[in-house]
Amino acid sequence: MRPSAAVETKLSAKTGRFAPSITGAAHPGTLLAALLGWLDARSAGARFVLRLEDLDHTRLRPGMREEMVRALEWLAIDWDQLVLQSSLSAQHEAALDHLAALGVLYPCQCSRKQRLASNLVAADGGYAYDNRCRGRKLPAAGWRHADEPLRVQLPDTRVELFDEGGLDLSQSPSLEMGDPIVRRRDGVIAYHLVVVVDDAASGVTRVVRGRDLATSTATQVQLQGLLGLSQPSYRHHFLLLEGDTHKLAKLHGSLPFGELQQSFSGDAFCGLLGALAGLQAQPEPCTPTDLLGGFRWERVRKGDLLFER
Ligand code: GLU
């Protein structure tokens, strides 16, 4: 699948994006990612796309889409285009067709127990998959008829890559992470594949996201290579950690938007995020636009931060 002419045209314009999963409430880590992505895009004169990742129907709850939009509006983030990931199913399926035609798509029959038995610790701290199902064949009727998860056989090569902030993302993904699942057993098309297809579909040229996703980047770059898609620039920012458990607030969010809104105005919270990020000395209430003038990545803090309630 070569990028379509429409995608190529859009790629000539700088485009940033914020792509939250809407399977949980917006919380401080989500809003930090939105603010930094927005500042990065707007300071570069780029378009800004809001993509709501809504494919995982098993975890979607009514009202999550509206709540995410409300949270961003409360923070005074704006966007040029709103995309629902679920509207891109045709592109996701075309990508799977392309991977099947390349012969790199295979069904995986491994149980969770077998996967853990490989005992290979992955770059992200989880378990790497040992690619033991490589060589298994898709159903004769095609990948749509598979009732097992589908993986992509990545090239066994090393990706040498630094992000814009100098973070070393170099990795041999097939070895250090294992071939990624791109379609789950229940038919939901999985994160690594949709993220690269969706970014290309909106002509995204700059990806700004939390450091928890840094170890995914090399896998995604190899998928872009297999799909013939352009590679955006990447930058990974610091995370807010929860005060009590030291887990990533972005992933575990102990302070959902509903509660946040009771304690802060949007301006007050923007000012707090700006101060936590190092963009202003004191948490003076402000809007994202107020932070734009002084925004430079060199000023943004590097280390993760404990978020005290
Ligand atoms: N949807 C992912 C999340 O909410 C972010 C995807 C990405 O930025 O690549 O963590």
C-alpha cells in the first residue's frame, strides 16, 4: 500500500496530533500530553489533529468521547480536525490486506502461559514474544476469517533512531519486543498498526507523546516501512506519576476529569501544568495560547514528576 495521493499532499503541511484512548477518563497525564502536543504543533505553525482512539469496544463506555472533548475545551486546547479512529476501518483493513499480500501476517496460537514462558524481558518491562508462531499460515479464506490473534513478522533488523529530544529509541523490535499483535482474537485491530495508519491518514508529521510509549516507536517505524508510509518525527515527554503508588498517572489516573474540574478552573490547571512543565515560574492561571510565546522544548522539564493531589 503506497500512500495515496491525498495523503502525500497532506504530508507537505506540518501536522501534529493528540491521540487519546477514550477508554478511561481524561486525567492530569492526558491533559499534559494534550498541552505539550498542542504547544509543539502551534509553535511550529502546524495543523493539530485530535484523534479519539475508540476501537476497543470492550472498554468503551457511553459518554467517554464527549467527556474527552469537554476536558480539552475546558483546558482551551483547539484543533483543526477531529477524527474518530473507528471511522478509519477501511484504511485499517487495507493495511492488513497489504501485510497479508507481503506474506508477513500470521496467526498466533500461543496462550498467555506460553508467552510468559519465553521469559524474555521486553524493552518496555513486559515479556517479549519469542515469535514461535512465525511460519503459521493464515486461513485459506483470508485474514478476516482468523479466529486467533494475528501478528506481523517484522524484519529482523535493528532500528537506529533518536527522537527530537535526543532520547535513544534504537531497538531490534522483533528480538526485544517480539512481533506485534496487529489484530486481536476478537477482531479489534490493535494499537501498533492503527496508530501508524491513522497518523498517515491525517498526514501527521510530528508525533509528541509520553515517554511510556518510547519503546513502541521502533516497532511502529518498522510497520511504516512495511506499509510504505512516511515516518513522522517523534518526541517523547516526561510523565506525571501518581503520588501514592508511583505508577504512571497517564495509565492509571487517580484524578479523573470530573474531580479535577471541581478543584480547578481550566486556566488554573493550565497554569499548573505550565509550571510543572517548566514553562512558567509560578502556577499562574493562563491559557495554552499564553504559554505559546515562551514555548521551547529546551525549557520543558526532562524528568518524570510526582503529581501530588
Ligand atoms: N492512545 C494512546 C494513549 O492514550 C496514545 C497513542 C500515541 O500517542 O501513539 O496512550
